[in-house]
Amino acid sequence: MNADLRGLLGKGRFVGRTAAFVGVTFGMYGMLEVDTAISPSSEREEVLHKWIRRYGQALLRLYGVQGIAHGAHVERGEMYPGRDARGLGRIFVMNHRSGLDIPITLAYVEATIVSRADLARWPVIGMAARRVGTVFVDRQSRQSGAAAISTMVQAVERGRGVMVYPEGTTFEGDEVRPFRAGAFLTAQRTGAEIVPIGLAYEGEAASYGEETFAEHMVRVSSAPMTRASIVVGDPIPSGGEEIDALRERVRSEVQALVHKARRALLGNP
């Protein structure tokens, strides 16, 4: 296939997937609201997670993402529960590589996502993010960071899982960069378990590096198929350890899980 034809097909995928994304988002938003309205209040958390998972799975199919999952719950096709045996929410931490990380999270983990503040103002995406309880944080603002930690503490104490990408932004490659402290402060204040997750994509097409988010999504949307692998590790207790030692221990575990995810993509889990 020549370059001109590949380019034309890529543009067609981008246009088609963008239109479908808007339709899927508004359609599932409406179905979530209807299901919520007719469900007893005691079941509304379960209803929310059901529709979040469906939305994440729909987006993965839409963008041609083929996922490989290893670890408790996810390798059996289940979502990893956001609540532990004590009724506390869990804190999930994962390396951050792509805009596709979000639907992967939604499809595999029962968790509220911590995201950049400007996402709340984006068309379509912002609406969906606000509806499912996303915690928004301006990483350049100490006040915003403190407010985000407070919101995470409240979520965990109510039994809701929280997903944090503690590198603070996206990076290319498999190296896991130093973690910011917010997730670990939340864990120590609440006694929450920390669940490490490693993520890897096949090739470099999915990586979000030195480009705008719009440019990134054009490139991702144009790809015919993307293979991704996640590996969920064992929960790590958050008590009895200094914050710096805890976040480095968790970072090292995420790094090891990233290597396992990479091996799974190569057919050698």
C-alpha cells in the first residue's frame, strides 16, 4: 500500500472515529442518566461503574485497541474492585503514556481518575469526565493540589477507588519517572491500599510526547489497530513507612510491572 493511500485511510479513520466518539459519549451519557433515575439509590454506585466500564470498552473497540490483561480480577475479564475488604477505597497508580490510558482505566478499574484541570473545560470529554466524578488538579497550583488531595481522601473514605498517574504527565518509553507525592499522602492519611499497575503499548504510535493533545489524538485515531498490555500487581499497604520511601517502593513495583507488560506484548509474560 502506498503512502498516499495509507494517509487517506488514516484521515478517514480519524473523521469516522471522532464522529463516533461524540455519538458514543452522548449516547452512553443518556443511558447512564436513565439507568440511574430508575435504579434504587443503594444501587447507583454499581450502576455508575457498570456504565463507566461499558464506555471504556466501547472506546477501546472504537479506537482499535486490543488489550492484554494480567493480574487479579482483570485477567478473568473482571474490573478490579475499587473498594477493599474494610470498605475503604483503593488507590491505583499507573504509568502514563497515552490518551488511550483513560479508556483502559475505565475498562479495567473501578476508580475515579485524577486528571489535569483543563480537561474539565474540553468539549464532550469534559462533560463525560465531570459526570463520572473525575478529580481535577492544576499541578502548577499548590492550592489546587491540596484541594485534590482532600477530595481524594473523601472519596477513599466513602469507599471509592482513585486512579492516579503519579508521574504527573505523559512520557514516551518504558522508563517510569519519579512519582509525585499526592497519591501517597492520601494513602497514608486514610490507610488505603495502593494497587500498582504497569502499562505498555506495542510500538511508539500510541505515545503522547512532544506534541499537542489534538495532534496526539489525530495520530492515535488514524492507526488501524493498537495493542496494549496491563499488569496489575499485589496491593501494597501504606502504613509504617516514610512517604519518600513508600513512593519509591511503589515506583519500583510499577516499573517491574511495566517490564512484565512489555514481555506480554512480546508473547512472553
